[in-house]
Amino acid sequence: MNDKTRLEALSTFLKAKRAQIKPESVGLPAGSRRRTPGLRREEVAQLAGVSTTWYTWLEQGRDIKVSSVVLDCITQALQLNNDERDYLYDLALEKKSDITNQVKNQSELSPSLKRILTELTYCPTIITDRHCHIVGWNLAAAHVFLDFEQIPKEQRNLIRLVFSRKELKALAVNWEHFAKGFLAIFRTYYGHYLGDEWYNQFIKEMSHSHPEFQDLWQESQVSKAPEMIIEFRHSRAGKMLFNLTSLQVQGDMDLRCSIYTPVEETDTEKKLKRLMKRVSVENV
């Protein structure tokens, strides 16, 4: 990510976060003369204890000096969570991660990860790299989502599939919520690997091909590991409820394990077992 792109990303993020804060939540009157939602720049500056001019320059994406102390003040003023704060730091202080270890060919997962995928029999599980390319999955995931084996390897990008495959759009009852969760994770990678131009090329491509991507990307949500309950309407199994848990895999490669656990006190696991058994019999 070059400086121009980095500063544009910082500008977009600050504007989005400012627009999401209700004035009354920070003790300011809502007023009837506000032309845009959220706080004004001068109000954020006042809350952060900085000059309006300096904050305006920061939000405009000007190349100015910042410190961690001031960024902490802005974090409080914009009510950022820990993940959003880290993203702000990555962009504002240009904390470039070492990308000398480029994404490697992960056609062969480690034996331990293969074992984990196998043991999570009735928990659909997908393993992705820092580009959100799908590098591993279990049988349950293939039954609930897609048969990833049938998708060309170069097209197995989770973000791309969420926006391009009609099966996934039809699967999630609240598809927008479903997509936002993955974009929030993707944005943490985007801010962390500032030196990797792949992200800018991918975002440009997705924005051109999928208007929904551009709209949701502009919301600037950030989360390293969102946990949520997702409702699916599977074409063959019907209503299914899963808890999504996202885990970081320790090691040389920046891998993520997304596990969909059937919600307790629902018939989701029973439906999944029947689905997998039925498909297994049909394929005999």
C-alpha cells in the first residue's frame, strides 16, 4: 500500500467512524441543523483535545505527524474498540508488517490441522490465509456451503465467493450481516499488511465487479474475530443456526480457522447429520 492509498484509507475510516456516532451519546445535542449524520469534525477535535485544523488535516488524509498519545485520544473520541484502534494505528503510524514470507502454496495443510478438520465432523469449518483464500475445509463445510473441490483453486477466495456465488447469497438469511463479518476480518489484514499491493488490486476489482462490496466496504467495520449467530436457509436441510467462531492459527503462515458450531437446543446438528448421510448415500 503506497502512502497515497494508506492516507485515503485512513481518511475513509475516520469519516465513517465519525458518522456513526450519535451526538447525544457524547453529551451533545442532536440538533436539527446537522446536514450529515454523526459528529462534526470540530466536535471530534474538541473531544480528543486537539485543534480542529489538525484533526481536519488528519481526516483529509494529509501527511502529518501523529503520535500514539494523540491517536489514543482520537480512539476515545470516536469510541473505537480495540480492533478498530489497532487498525487506526496501522494506518496512521504506517506499521508495516514483514511480508517477506509471501502467501505460500497451502495445498498441503499440516497433519494437525487436517486432524482438526476431520474431528470437527458436524461443525462446518473453513481455513483461510491472510488473503482470505480458502486453503482447507471439512466435509460438513462442503455440504453446508459449497463443494470447494469443484471450484478452481485460483477462485477459492472466501470474499469473492460470498459476493459472487448465488448459493451463498441465498444461504444466509441476513446475507448483508454475513458478508460484513468477513469484510471486517478482511479489513484487519488490509491494515496490517500495508506493504502488500495485492489488497488494493483485489479491492479495486471487487468494487468494480460487485457494487454491494463497495457499499459495505465503505462502512469500515473492523474485527479480528467476530463471533455471531448466523441463520441459514439451506436448500435441502432447511433452517439451520450456527455460532461462528474465528480462531487464529499460530505458526509461520497467517491462517484463520472459521468454525460454525450448531446452536444448542436447536435441531441444526440433526439436520446436518441427515444431510451428510443422505448425500453420502446418493453418491454411492
